[in-house]
Amino acid sequence: MDTSTKTRNRILKRISRIPEDKLKELDEYVTKLENESVGSNSILAYAGKWEDIDDEVFNNLTGNLISNRKKNRPRIDE
């Protein structure tokens, strides 16, 4: 059994011992953790990242995109 599975099983055993009046709080916390992990992997997590980028830097990146990619492309015969 791998470490991840062992950890999950240990957590499940601990959850079974939590008093009933704390289950709602635990559920809210787990939901928060799930949302944080899903949000960071979502493509929408990158929305607005370039909002404050300098116009000159942005134009340099986008204007030279094709030539930069050609320079960085590895050749098959190398």
C-alpha cells in the first residue's frame, strides 16, 4: 500500500471518531480544500495574470513570438 493510500485510510479512521456536532465544520473545511486544489489546476486560474504587464514587454513577447519559437525549436538532426 502506498503512502497516499495509508494517509487517506488514517484520515478516514480519525473522521469516524469526530463528534457529530463537528461534522458540518469538517465538511466545510474539506470543501474549501477541494475548491482550492481544483481552482489552481483550472485554466481560469490564469485569468488576469497579465493584466498589469507593461505594453512594451507584451508587444515584444507577442510581436516576436514566431521568431522566438523558431530560435528555440530543437532540430531533429541534433
